[in-house]
Amino acid sequence: MHRRFRRHLGLALLGASLLGAGGCAGGKRRTAGDPALPLAPLSGERVLVVVVAPEGSPPEGADSAARRALASLPVRIFPTDAVPELLGALGAAGPAAAAESLPRARDLRIPFVLAVTMGSDGAPGAATLASPFGEAPGLRWRAAGPVGADDGWSRLAAALLRDLPAEDLGPGAAAARRVLGREPWRGAPLDRLAGGLLLLAGGSLEEARAVAAPLVEGWPRDPAPRALHAMALRLGGAAGAEAELDRARGMHPRGESALLSAAMTADVLADGRPETAAALWAELRRGWPDRVDYGLRGADAVARTAGDGAAVRLLMSLPTSPDPGEGGPPRDPVSRARLALEGDRRLSLGWYLARQERTETAISAYDGAARLYRTLDLRPDLGRALNDSGVALADAGRWIRAVPRLREALGVRAEAGPGEELANTHFNLGMAYAGLGRDALADDHLLRAANAYGALGRKDDRLEALLQSIPARGRLGERASLAAAVEAALAVAQGRPEAEGRVRAASALARSELGEIEAAIQEFDRAEAAFRAAGDRLGEGRVAYDRAIPLVAAGRHREALATLEAARRIAEELDDRESIGAIDEQVERIRRLLPGGPTER
């Protein structure tokens, strides 16, 4: 049984999300009638900056420029241009980009969205603050008259900085406030920082240090190159790296760290750097132990390097949020986003517990996640929790408990219309019904899954659903529909001998169910030839083992013994001790059926 489980915060980072100070000079002016701007709730929280260009697409590099200009704020500016899930939604021109950003921000548990309207010259003219989790502080900012790009961004940064309480500002942002109106304060160049980040995430520590060291010297007030340089030292086991990291964090204690970019990049590099990623996430957890989002991504890295048990321990050590009481969920965006993250923590915990076959504990975690998602009306996440809960029960053979959860998941996912997740739940529900012996229902849902996967162009998933429907049709005695399913599966498997072998083997077992012994043996012969063409010895061994089933049913016991002996030789070749034991059991049973066997003495 397979899951189509999209991981929490499933991000890919190939660019730079870099901590540092932007240009800060100039002043600000509010639109007449706007209330005072209470930005304290943003302190330390993630903010998605959306660049809106009414006359067309934003100028190239506008998003990076926006994040860099606002990096002196004591908030975590989220890396818009680095997240593939956001690129398509935010590529639209005009206000649609801002509207599309809200559901995306909700999925990523980002409590605030700052939409900045930009002209063709790259200068921001207005900004609006919104939230996908509730009512945001009312921000309406407009530049006073025509401005250039640098001046406009300086004015916006100044407007936000002036409204944040001094105690929330780190030394970097405080310095930016002091120089407002006198001189720009710029961070290290983005392209050079991005190069150092990729080198660090890829494990090229000496090269990363060579890039970062001159940036530290040239831009001493920018904590981004300092953090990258210190982490390269730390990964290399150099002395003093931890103190340097703490200094970088102290320069901007509530802002986004360059280490987040490095950790996310290490997660997605093509050659894979699981140890580097795990070390980077561990450093983030050390510096910001209250950040549940860092722990969630860190758990995935830990699982890759230290196993599922280590991931479970990490998830259980994270700060937790209790279920809302009788008063219902909180109304403010930050609390609601954190409650959603608590749901994600429970969902991830259920995932790793299920992988350890700790089914009851996993179900408890999934149920807790489902309660929070239902309370917050996060329907896609509720469908995911219900689906994975049902899968965990089905994997443990607890079909009766699995079916109601999967049926509820199907109803929730149907609300969003056709798609991969709905197809996946049809598949899982079909498998659960098959486990219960409800073959007609199993066949119906598996066929729905196969058709849905076909519409999505998912050939392998369509083949899997058709393969699983073949035995059900055999048990139902539906010869015509069985032939149709086999024909459809063979069409998908065309040109792939291993896939054709699987289809032929499933067809052979279904023919055995129908009592069509010769047809079953012919299909087994075709399956064996296909597996041989694919060089799949394990597939050949399974065919040899299963071929004994129709032979015994036909009373052809000596032929059955011969095919089991062939299966045993392959099992010995593959050093498959478990299969050898199973084969020997079957051989002993068949020998008892022979004249003069043990049962006739």
C-alpha cells in the first residue's frame, strides 16, 4: 500500500535566502486616515514578501532585492524566489499575485504576507500587510512622490523600522534606524553570498570559507557572510566556530538566519548531503530552540542520517501547543499559525511512528493532528491526516478500522476536486476493501484510482492500481472485466519487461481463482519469460513458487514439486533464507499428498 504523502513544508531551495541589512535611508508617509501601525506581532515571525507589478511581471531580481532591502527588520523574510510552490502562484501580474499568495502562505504556515506594489523601474510605491490565518495589523504605506528603486526600498524599510519597538531590534536593525536619512546601509552582494551558500551546503568547506571570509571583512555589519563562514568552520571541526555563530545570531537575533538557506539547500542538492543538512538543522535548533518549523525539517534530516527513532525523539522534544479549549481556536494570526505547526508536528510524528510499526501511538498522533486541522478548518491537511491514519491501520492489517478513516479522507479530498491526493485515497481505500474481502468495492475504487492516475499522466501509479484490481476481478469471477484489466495493464507496461512480468503473474493468479488451470500456467510461462528478459531473478523465483498453486489444484503434484525446486534454487542463489523456509514448507505439504507420502503410512 503506497502513500502519496506530501511532506510538511516541502520546500526546495536553490537560491539564496540571506540574512543581512538592506539600504536604509529616507522617511515614510502613511496614507491619510490610516491607523497607527502596530507591527510588534511581526517580531520574530515569518513574513512572505510579495512583489506586485501591475503593468506586467516584476523586474528580474525584484524579489531578491525586496527581501534584501527588508532584511534589517527583526522578522524572518521568507525566501519567495526559492520555493517552487510559490513561483507559479506569484508569477501572475497585478493584484492576482497577492491574492494567490495567501493560500500558499497558509500551506507554509507563514502568518503574514507583505504585498509591495512595484513600478517598472523597480521602485516600490505602496505596501499592504495581510494574513492567511486571520486579521493582520492594518498596514497601508505609500511612498511620498516619485522615488528611485533604492530610495523607495529605503523608505519602506524606514517605515517599518520606526514602528517596531526598540527592544525587538537586534544590533543590526538598531544601527539601521540610527543611520536613517544619512547614509545607505548595504549588505554583502547576493550573488557572492549565494555562491558561498551552495558551496557550504554541498560540503565544499574550504571553498565556502574562501568566499565568505572576504565578505565578512568587507561587510562587517552583515551577519549573513559571518554565519556562513562560521558554519564552514564548524562543519570542519575548527575551534571558535560556535562563538562566531552566536555572534552572527546576536547581530540579528529575531531575523532569518543564513543557516536556514544553507540547510534547505543541502536538503535538495542533487548529489545529496544528508550529514551536512542534519548538522545545519541541528545548529538552527540550537540557536532557536522554540522554532517548531526548524525542528520539523530537522526531523526529516535526522531520519535520513540516524533513523526513524531519532526523528521521533526530536519531534517529541519540540515545544508543543495544547488543543484549544471550549472557547475555540485563537483569532490572532501568529497563534493560529503556531497551532497549525503543532498539527504538522503531530502529523510528522505519526508518520515516523507508523514507519516503526508503532501503530496505536501513530494513530493517536494522527488523530491529534486531525483535531487541530478540523478546528482550524485546514481541509487539505485534514484529508492528509485521515488518509495516513487509514494507511497506517491498513499496513497493520486492521482493515475494519482503516476503512472509515479512508472513507472520511476521500470525502474531504473530493472537496478539492480531481487530483493526485484523491486518486491516492481511492487506491488506499480499494486496498483496504480488498483486505476485508469486499472485492466489488475494492475493484470499484481501484478502477477509479487507475483512471484518475491515467488522467494525471502517472503511468506507474495507473499500472499499480490496475495490477491490484486484477486479483479482485478473478475472485469475483468476472472474466470479461478481468480480461479488460489485464489488457489495460499490458498497454501501460508495454516496452518494460519487468512490468509486463508483474501483469502476467497477476493474471495467472486470477486465472487460478477462476479454475482456468491451463490458462494460468500459460500466463505464468509468459511472466517467467518477461522476468528473464528483464534480468529479474527475484521475479522468476516468485513465478516458479506461485506456479505450484494451479498445479496442485489440478492434482499435478509432481509438476508442482518440480517448479518449487526451481524456486528454491533461485532463493539459494539470492541467499533468501526466508523464502527457502517457505518453499520447504510447501514441498513437505505436497509430498504428503503423493502416494506413499507421510499421510498414507
